[in-house]
Amino acid sequence: GGTAEHARAHFQKYRHIQFADFLDDKTIATVHRQLKRVSWRKTGRPDTHTYSIASTKSVPALSFLSTPSFRQYLGAITGKRVRTATIVLCSFGHRDYTLLHDELHQKQGIYFELDLTSNWNERAGGYTSVLGASEEIFRSPPKRNALTLWQQKSGDLHFIKYVNHHAGRNKRILISGFAKID
């Protein structure tokens, strides 16, 4: 019905959309329990990025993100044919970030983030910024249980803002994904 059509119309007009409370209460509670057992590995180069990653398999409650059904869902919302989707589990704490740089080759397609962050202080930074050729297209602050989708076209770039001391011990945890489209 109507909800998918409204979402698709919004996405096609603005090239991005965010769904609050994406997962039901039981699933988000299960996800947060599973996240407590995740083994994180720091990755990065100071001139490009620094954050932690973990296997998405360590959070079985999110396995649906790798299914054909989820790709069909993305296609229904975006109006695009989604061929493949890849996901990574990321954690951004104090002093973590991604930077725009000369070696950055972000692909055209649909990017998505499922934010699993709890109790985030917006003054801490850590938001996702999507830039067009001459301006910021939109900014997505950390928001628990929100699914954000955007279409990245040629010349667009995105990054995650430096997480400053206001984060304290909190982490921005998210599933970051990319969907290849026709």
C-alpha cells in the first residue's frame, strides 16, 4: 500500500529518507543483548578514518539485512532495482571519524544505515553528512533504531563527523550498507 508509495515519492523527490523505530521493540532488545557480546576490531589510517568493525554474524537478529527480501524492500522504497547489498557493523567512539580524501572512491548507489546507538549526545558529533557538488544534501545524526537510506550520485560524498569528548564512553553503533542498483 500507501505507505510504501509515500516513502518512494519522498525518496524520489529528496534522494533520502529516514524511518524511525524501524525494528520492533522485541527485535531491538535482542539486538542490544547480542551487541554486548560482539568482538570489535579497530581499523583505520589517521589521514582517512578510524573506527571499529565487527562481524555482522555476531548479531544474528540482523541477518535479515542480507536477504533478498530486504533488497526487495530497498527497491520498493527507492524505486530502483537492487542487485546486491553489502553490510558492515561499525562502532564510532571518542576520536573516531571518516574523512573525505583524494583516494576516496565512493560508489554510486543506495547507501543505508541502521542506527543501533543508545543515549547519544548530539554535541558529540558522529553524524553522517552527505555532500553534493556544492552543498550538504542532508545530515543524519545518530538516532536509535532509525533506518536511513540515501542515493549517492556521481560527485556526491559522505562521511561521519569526528566524535568528540562529549561522547564520553558512549559509542555510535550502526550497520552501514551499500546496495548496487541498475
